[in-house]
Amino acid sequence: MKRPLICPILSRSFFTPLRPQPCLPFPPYLLFSLPPLLLLTCRHPLSSLNNRPLTSVNMGQFHVKGQPVGVSNIVISALASMGGFIFGYDSAQISQMTLMDDFLDRFGEPDPKNPGEQYFSNPVKGAIVGLLCVGALFGALGGAPVADKWGRKAAISLMCFINAVGVIIIIAIGRMVAGFGIGSLSAVVPMYQSECVAAVIRGACVASYQLFVTFGILMAYVWALGTRTVDGSASWRILTGLGLVFPVFTGSFIWFMPESPRWLVKNGRYDEAKRALETIRGGDSPEDQATIEHDLSDIVASVKLEEAAGEGTWTECLFGKKGVSKLAYRTYIGMVIQALQQLTGANYFFYYGATIFSAVGLSDSMVTATILGVVNFVCTLAALDLTQRFGRRSSLIVAGIWQAIWLIVFASAGTSAGIPDGKPDSGMGKLMIVSGCFFIAGFATVYGPIPWVVVGESFPMSTRAKQAAIATASNWLWNFLISFFSPFISNDISYAYGYVFAGCNLGAAIFTFFFIYETAGLSLEHVDAMYSTKGLKPWQSAKWVPEGYLDRNGAIGETKRHDEKQLEKSTEPASSSASTA
């Protein structure tokens, strides 16, 4: 008799992983004791840890375009981006585990075509992937209240430990729990990075979130290649055990980073905000102090202006608010750009990876996935420079057209080569591989990281967490729809599915030209000022410069030059006295 599809998965996976296994030297449920230990270390843990950022102000400093930037910016970005690594690793490891014999024997269902063998049907595969996305959808919305009430660090830490619980459970409910943590991290991490790094390198730092996503995917593929030959359940339990390390590490060590200075100012903690800015700028010279005071005054002025307009609500994020320019507009920009990230068709390429590579004799699906993962990761490295060098708008427009071209080539080759009928043409197969790699290069370089950058820097402080949550939820909704329904659509129209995504990419380029503002080089407060400029169109925004500045790359404008002259005058008497003595 055929077993139910979900209940056996739930009942068997919920309990068996809790016993000590060869890959873990202790029962995984002992990890649950870590959050209570953190809470017991001080009387008021969340506020106390936020009061004392443990990063050193003197970690070092370098300059970008004349602006002081602390080495702590790199540390903050790298540690917070581990949230992206968790996302990528969780997403990829399950696809590799479903190919392992022991995992199939334990959780699969009898294959009607091959008696005695186990397999996962398309609906079950869709459910396994889709449950993560459903959990992430709710997690993206649930992370906003935590980030606003207790701070960005507390939200990241809490969601890391929630993800760890889901990883232990593994499938069904576990996938939803892990997804909840991942969804919250995907909303909070880019926001935390945007608020904690210098504007001159913000694009590269936020893009590192997507870089770590691709790195997590690649590591899951590589480690799966190493463990698939291990006998018994250790082949997939090792992958699960490794997946516990990253959320526990990130959730614990994020407390050693400074809290967002914007969040601290919003909560009236000005001295702590100044200390956080000192860490971000990485120096204590008179010139650095002048820059820090100017940054702080910009943040305070912006927050007070938003407080005068009142705290934003979820409804106002969607329908606008009097006194806050283009509030709903920015929410929908975030929602659409996140949806377009999924509609580019990147997941579709990974879905067909094994098939197109088999056209040239490479039939090992794990090797195929690893090759695609390497291309994805290496090309994302370029994004760290492109987001700052060429800006958001130009990159999105060019990449949209580039990706559409290669999708058309891929779909045309696939539909004309006989591959859907199981009779692949070697020449066309090679063309499909080349076009697939060029498409992935475009996606990894631009449409992978830049939507996260746009979401991280486009919203005002009063509603930033809520708007980021709504935009990220849009990403996870479309992620679920595409991952669940793609197998069924592909069965009907085969490689012609690529034409659908090609149209979406052209639509993304058009949408960018008419609706997305250029935010490269601007502080978050200046981004808000740009959106408040009457009559400014998106295609004119790249030339917009903040009042009192010579350019938008952080060059000293007349206002800051005046402040520095005043500082020099105030130090002159002391210098004269010293020379006289």
C-alpha cells in the first residue's frame, strides 16, 4: 500500500536526528541551551549587549575616494553576510541529500517504475523546496518587529538559532522552521549592513550578502561530493551537522559587532551611536571626528524629521503617508525588483543543469551542480566592484538585456536540438552550456546582488524594517511559485520556458529605466533627500548631488569644508601657545 507523502517524512525525520550520530559528537538538541546561556550572562541581556559593542574602535582604517573607512566595515559585512551563507547552504544541501541512497531509502516512496527502489515524486520535491520558501515568506515579515524593537543584532542572533532548530528537524516542519529563520535573515542582514557601513563602500558590502549566498551553495555542492561515498546515514547527516555550525557561529558572534547607529539614534542612544560611528570610520583624528560628527548630525536630523511625521505603519508602507515622499512608491519598487530577481530564470537554469550537461557526456548531476555553483560564485565576486563602479541603474539595464539574449539562444537551441525527446545533439548541447554559463554570469554579477542593495538602501528609517520585510517576502513568494510550478510547466512547454524568462528580463530592464533611482555613493539620509526632491525623474537621478556637496561620492562639499575651517580655527590658538612656549 502506498504510504502518505508527508507524514512518514515528518514522523521519521522529527525524532531520529535527535540521537547522537557519527557526524555530531553530542546530541544536537544541546544547541538549544546556547540562547538561554546568552540571556543569563547579564541582567538585561539585549540592552546590555547593545550598549557595549565589543569591536575595537582602532581596528584599522583605509580611505576610499578620500573618505575614512574602518576595517570594521569589512568584518561587519563578512559576519552579517554569514546569514546569506546559511541561506545558500540550506537551499543547496537538501537538493544534494535527495540524491543520496540512504536518504532515499529512509524518506522516499516506492518507485512504481523500478520495483524495490525509492524516489521522490515531483509533488514531493516541490513540497520539500516549497516549504522552505513558505517559512521564509513568513519569516521575512516576522523579522521586522524584532529588528525594530530589540535591534538589528538581536534579530540576526535570534533568527540564526531558529534556523538551527529547523536544520535539526531536517524535513517538512523543519524546512518551514529553517525557512522562517532564513527569511528573517534575508530581510534584516542587508538592512543592518546598509545602516552600519560607510556609504562609499555600501554597495560592495551589501552585495557581499549575495556573494555569501553563492558561496554557501558552492560549499554544499562540494561537501556533498565528498560525503556521497560515505556508507549509511553519515553521508547526509554530516551535511546536516555542518549546517548547524554556521547559524550558531553567526548568532553568537554578531554580538561582538556594533549596533546600527541609525537604530540607536532612533531609540535616543546618541552616545552609543557616536561610538558605533567611530568604529565604522575607524579613526579618532580631528578630521575623523569632524566626519563622525557630520554623519551623526545627518542621522539625527533625518530621524527627528521622521519622528515629526510619526511612526510608520504596515498600511502606510503600502498606501503612502503624508509628509513622507514616495513611501508607497519605494515599497513597490522593492517588491518588484525582488520578484524580478526570481523571474530572471536563474532557478530554471539550475533545474535543467543535469540535462543540458548530459548532452555533452557529463551525466553526474552532482558534478553538474558544482560546475554551475563555481560559475555562480566566481562571477558574483565581480559584483563587489560593479555595484560601486557602474551604479545600480546601468548595471540592471545592461544585465537585463544581456540575460534575455542568452536565454533566447538557450531556448532556441533546446527546442531545435531534439533534447526534450531524449535525442540530444552534441553541438547544440555545447551551445546550451555556453549560453547557460553566460546567463549565469550576468545574473550572478548583477541581478543576484543588486536587488538586495536596492532594498537595503531605499527606505526611510521609520519604516525601513517593515518595507524591507515586505520586499523580501515578495522574493520568497515568487521563489516558491517558480520552484514549485517549474517542473509542471517545463513538462508542457519544455525549453520554450526560456522564452518566458527572456521576456521577464527585458521587462526588468525597462522597469529599471523608468522607475528605479540611482542611489550609488549616497548616504541613507541623502537617499531619502533624493526621493523628496520634487520633479526628479529616475533617469535623471544619477546626476543628483546632495545640497552642500561637490559630488555624490563623499567628496567634501561647502558645508563640510566650512565645518573643517571652523575646526582649524579652534585649534590655532593652542598651536600658537605651544610654539611660544
